[in-house]
Amino acid sequence: MNAAAFDAATAALDTDPLRDSELYFNRELSALDFNFRVLAQAQDPQVPLLERLRYLCISCTNLDEFFEIRAGTLRHAQDLGVPPGPDGLAPATVLAHIHERAADLVRSQYECWNDVLRPALSDAGVRVMHRDGWSEQQTHWLREYFRDEIMPVLSPLGLDPAHPFPKILNKSLNIVVVLKGKDAFGREGHLAIVRAPRSLPRIIQIPEDVSGGKHDFVFLSAVLSAFVDELFPGMQVKGAYQFRVTRNSELIVDEDEVENLALALRDELVGRGYLRAVRLEIAEQCPDDIVRTLLENFDLTENAVYRINGPVNLNRVIQVYDLVQRPDLKFLPFQPRQLSGVEAMFDKIAEGDVLLHHPFDAFTPVLELLKQASEDPNVLAIKQTLYRTGKESPIVDSLVQAARNGKDVTVVVELRARFDEEANLGLADRLQDAGVQVVYGVVGYKTHAKMMLIVRREGRKLRRYVHLGTGNYHSGTARVYTDFGLFTADPDIGNDVHLIFQQLSGLAPTIKLKRLLQSPFTLHAGVLKRIDRETRHAKAGKPARIIAKMNALNEPQVVRALYMASQAGVQVDLIVRGACTLRPGLPGISENVRVRSIVGRFLEHHRVYWFANDGDPDLFCSSADWLERNLLRRIETGFPILAPELAQRVYEEALANYLADNCSAWTLQSDGSYVRLSPAPGDTPHSAQLSLLGNVGA
């Protein structure tokens, strides 16, 4: 392309009305707003009380991770001068909006805790007690507990020229203490820092014979504040204020510059807890001069401080949910459906494709298939991707056993699974020690695809058995995340998965797949192609529709293609749990696009794309959201559901069912706000998750 042609193309892009920044929400702010919808579950009196507490803690933990990753990355982008994205907002502007919006969220979280949940729990016999409400007997027991269990592991540090401000670990509990008087060496007291080691429980249960209540608890922070004077004998404590700093936790490893990714990550993990600060939480009554001292020490701006009316680590109250066995205050338990014929998984899959919808279907068949493969003398090879597995994973046990039984076992371990890096390094070591061939994927691309391939000799032929999923090989999350898993012995799918594994482990050239779509090669283009096909159908006067379910949407080309589809008359329904940068309902642009978010008992996690295709629907399940990173910078798969009855089941359970939800659904408005749906007069209430639970028995 010559210079004139390039300039013309650039000018065309600049004048394209669908690239107007006003048409795009900011991804970070949209992701942050998801936590208001989670918090709404904590505020809902229809939800069991301890489950409301759990939702409150989830919103707090989500906010922690948001600051650790999203805000931390933005501050890094600000330093590097990264230009604005499609929404036109510079990193500094986004950070300012984040602090403003996060302040509203934090205020709402503590109002929910102080004014609603804590009193309601107390009325129900679950008391998380204020320091000023302790009885004499409780105070005596807590003082002895402090002396026996807490004080021996504390190392208070007075701040003076010989003792500069200590390193403060990410999200750790700390107390800044204001002292008056002189210590044993005649040193004048001013400030001291008391750091609470992570070995100490953040929630302390008072024995029933002491407290009089079966479920009475206090925060460690309250105990530290109450008895901190015992750490400074002979001095007067004028004030004690808890604080917590959140730091950037995004590990940055230049893979092109390291010889060994595992070693580089190990080195990075050592310092992760002390990376750049992004937020300071502190007791609301802390004097301004101390707050300024902390802000200066952590190199934070004024808007990065959050004054807290309560414990700075509110999410730790989740321990109460685990410690209190009160079925009347929790969701009714349910037993997932058990697949018949699970004792002979190869025969079951050979009969026809099998679809699992977690958590409504048990995860057991996935574990059984791998266990049976590890023991079957006819199985020659097993290949699998692992992103998150959880501790003491039966998946890993089976892979180790398979290798010991002489199978050829190859596992692609994604070391860069955020917050699971250390666990995955240990997992890789264990697998290698057992003789498993461990591959760390492709430089520059996270391996996020969920694939298992088993090669089995049957007579004179080899047959491939495959499992593909939208979620991780993690028994724990399979009980609380909604995901699809497909078992198939389809030869084309089996060959596609085989080629992808070859590519991951052998640095193979570009491959051509028959059935699967793969990032970063064909998934993005495949999605755009199918959106464009619906657009052409609409322009030809044919019915055209797109339904897609995912966790997040921000890829600009996909958003633009959806705008063009809407303009052509395509009816577009998007079920997006979290961040969505597309602005629906704009006249002439997106009036045919509807966006909803579902927040319920389970975390919505499956990704399903459905295209009407003029009466011959095209349906894919996928490991990938419609995000830039998933479509362009990761190894992902989109897999078709070929059996018509299973494709129909996916459509009905994950798409039509969720579009009919009028109890747990929130609709995105063109101004960026979300409105919670409720049944209209005369309408039957419908919860997508409850309807699926009803099919398995709650």
C-alpha cells in the first residue's frame, strides 16, 4: 500500500461513525459496576441470611482483585503513556472515575454490613460482636487469648530514624499506633506499626461457655485494637487505627527475554506482595496527619484512600459462613444429576456425544473418564490442558497414575493463571516428577482452552476420545460455576484437538481445523464471519438473529460488527455477566441489541454463541469471552455441538432459559446503568438457575 492509499484508509477509519468513542463504555468501569449487582444479592431479603453475607464478601473480594489487577494495570499504563482505548478515556481519567465509583461501592458495602446484615445475624443468633459490646467475661477471655495466642507472634515496630517504615504486605492487616511517653531506652514514642501475621485467624470464635452464645465471633482487628497497649508497657496508647494497603498483583514477565518461564515466575512471585500500592483502606477516625504519612509512604493520591467504618478486611467475615452450620440460613442443598453408565465411560461416549451442564450435572464423569483412562491397558496416550485445578486435585492424581502405568501423558500447564501461578508451578513439578511431559504453552499467549484427548486402541484401530469445556478442570468450581462440558469421539473433532496439542507442544506451523475455531487464528475471524452472515441475511429480508452468552465483551471489531448487524435489522440478544463495552438501545445504531446480566446462586461462566443462519442454526460453546485478550492473545477454542438434540438442549438451557429470566436478570441501559427485572403483573416469575435446579431437585 502506497502512502496516499494508507492516508486514505486512515482517514476512512477516523471518520467511521461506528468508531465514535461515545458508542463504547469503558471496560474497567463496567467491570467495577458488576459488583453493585453482586452486592444487591446481599441486600435482597429474599436471599437466605448467611448467603447474603457470602454475597457481601464476594463483592469485597472482587473489589480487592479489581484493584490488584485492573487498577494496577491502569496505573502502569498511565506511567507508560498508553493512549486511550475505543471509549476515548485516558488511563488517568479512568483511574479517577474508578476511585469515585469504588468509594460509592465501599460505602454501600459497609452500610449493608453495619445497618442490615450484622443486626439481622445477631437477631438470628449469629453475633459478630462490637468491641464496645463485649461483656466482662468475654473481655477477660479475649485478653487471655490475646496474651496466649496473638502477642507471642507479634513484632511491633516503633518508627524512628533507626526504624523506617516497614514493608507492608499486600492486603495484610496492620495497626498504626499513636504513642505517648518513653520506652525503656528513653526513646520518645510517636508512631508504631503492628503487623498481623497471616498465621493468625482473622475471625475468632468465643467459646459458648464463655460467651453464652453458640455462634459468637469477633474480628482479630478488634482484639488487636483493644489490647495493643500490652505491646507497649510504660507508654500510653493515644490511638490505634487499622489499615490495609492493596498492591498491584499483575506479574509481568517478558517471555522473550527469559530462558526459563518457570524460574522467572518463581522470582516474580517472591516480590508480588510488595509491588506498587494502588489503594489504602484505613479506619475512618484516623487523624489526617497519619493518613497523609501513609499516603506519602505508599506513593498514593488523596482519592486512593478509603476511610472505613468497620473492619478493613470485611471479606474475612466469610469465615462465619463456613463456621456456622445453620441450614435454615443457607440455600437448600442439592444433588447434581448423575450420568448413567459412568462406570464405562468409553462405551458411553462411543454410543454418542454426551453433554454435561455443571453444576446441575455432576463433574464425576470427567474424573471417571480420566481415572479409567489411567488404568485401561488399551489407552496409549493422554493429553490435557490445565489452567486451574484446585488443591489435591483428583485430575492430577489420575494423570500421575497414568504416567506411572506407562501411558504417554502430556499436560499443557498454564503457569500464568492469575493468582494460581504458585499452585501451578507446584503442579508442574509434581507431574514432571511422575514422568509426565509438561509443556508451558506458547510464548506470549496464555493457554486458556479446556481440552482433554485420550488415544485408545480398539482392535486394529486407534480411536480418539475428547472432552471440551467452557470451564476449568476444577472439581470445586464445577459445583458453583455454570459451565458446559462435551464428551465426543467424533473423528473430526478428535483430529482437530490432536492438531492443537501438536501445535502447543511441538511448535507446529499454522494448522487447518475442520470443526473447531481457535484463538488467536480462526475464532475471532469466525465470530466476525458469522455476525456478518446474519447481517447479510437481514439485508436480504430474511429473519436474522444472534444470541450470545459470555462473561465479558469488549473486542472493538466484534462490537462494531454487532452495531452493523443491528443497523441491518438483526435481532441481537447478549447475556453478559460482567463488563460490556457495547452501548445498547441507541437509535440508528443499536436499537436491536439487548444486553442482560444474570446474577444468582451460581456464577455464570459458560460461553455460548448462537447464530440463526436462515433456519440452520450455528451453535458453539467456547472457553473464550468476546474480549481482545481471549480472541487475539490467548489459546482458546470454540467447539460446535454437533448432535442436534444436544445443541437444542444448550439453546434451551443456556439461552432461551436465561432470556426468559425475570427474577435474576439486570438489563443494561444506553446510559450504562443496569435495571433489575421483576415479573410484570400477571407474569409468572422465572429464574433461569432455579428452573435448572428444579430439574435436578433442590
